[in-house]
Amino acid sequence: MQKLAPLLLLLMVLVSCTVEPVDSIQIRTTSEILNTNNTTTVVDDTTVLNNLNIPTFMSANLNGFQYDGLKPMDYVDGSTNESKVEVYTIEQSNYNYLLLQGSDITSNGVVAANSIIIDLRIPQGQWNVGTYDLQDGNSVIMNGNNSCVDLYNLGSGLKTHSITNGSITITEFDTVNRVIRGTFNFTYYIQNDMAVEGPYTLTTGTFNYKLDAPNFL
């Protein structure tokens, strides 16, 4: 199915006295501008940061453990697509689903004991602002009616997850600026051989992705 180093680098750039261009934007400290232009012009660093369009991707609190900056597993850099559209065929009918994937493991990452993958799939009929049920991806029929989620704990061995009481809210679906933002949450259980553990919760889930799949270009 289609990985806090950049942030640290950015902070280093902001406090450095010698700054290189970043994404075609020259960031300079206030003192540099004073020395170069001999004026009292002040640079608004917040505006500069917004111009960089730093992606936020996905975050969630998984049973008390906070995950931030979860990205698609094949994410490398800004040239990598953040979202994908998958097509499922049921009884000779095709249904488009938007896939938003979040993981702490990317193509060149290392799996840890608490590494996860969250796959959110949203049918085309729900590509609008609104709140929708979020069903278990292992049991839902991909017929275009329901959003669904799959949760994988890469360090949990043979354990599997079942999802209940899920909800997803799309707060922004903008095909002009090509962005989707929203929140999600659900309850889940872990099955380890014959034992069922839980319930556990995923709370304060957020997503903020570019709609850069070919369908939106």
C-alpha cells in the first residue's frame, strides 16, 4: 500500500546569521536586513513560515500516546504526492476512494515497537464538508457508501485491530487550493491470538493534506 528533522533544520535556519535559500524564499534575520539595507525594516517571521507551506499531515492520540507528523509511507519530500485516489470495483461498478495515510515510518525509516500506520479512506460521495461514520476497513464493503479506517501496529506481531464507534469530520475540502482538512476518532480492540484486549481509543485525530492526486489536478 501505497516518513522532527525538517523542523529542527528550519529552526536552525531562523536563528543563523548566514542563511541559505529555502524553497526559493530567502530567509534573513532582522539584524541582517538592518546591516544590509541600513534601515529599520522588520521581517515578519510568521509570514515567511507560512509561505513555506510546511505540511502537517496527520496526528492522533492512540490510547494515551501522542503521534504527530504522520506521513504516507512512501513520502520522501515535497515532490511526493500526499494523497491518492484508489478505485474499487464491486459488481462491475467502480468506486473512487481518497486515501490519506499516516505513519511514523517512511520509505527510509526504521520500524519501532510503537510504529503505526493509519489508513483513512473517504468515498467520493463524501468529498464534502460534513461528519460521517468511520467504519472498520477490515469489514466494510467498498461500495462508495462509507468512510473507513485501518490501523496497523507494526511492532505488535500477530495482533490485529477492529474498529468501532468511529467518526470523521471534514472541515475543509477545497478543490481550488487543493487541500483537505479535518478530524477523526474511533474505539478499537486488539486481538492477540485468542485474547481480545480493549477497548482502546484514538482521540484528537487530525489530518491536513494536499489534494495532489491526479484526479484533482
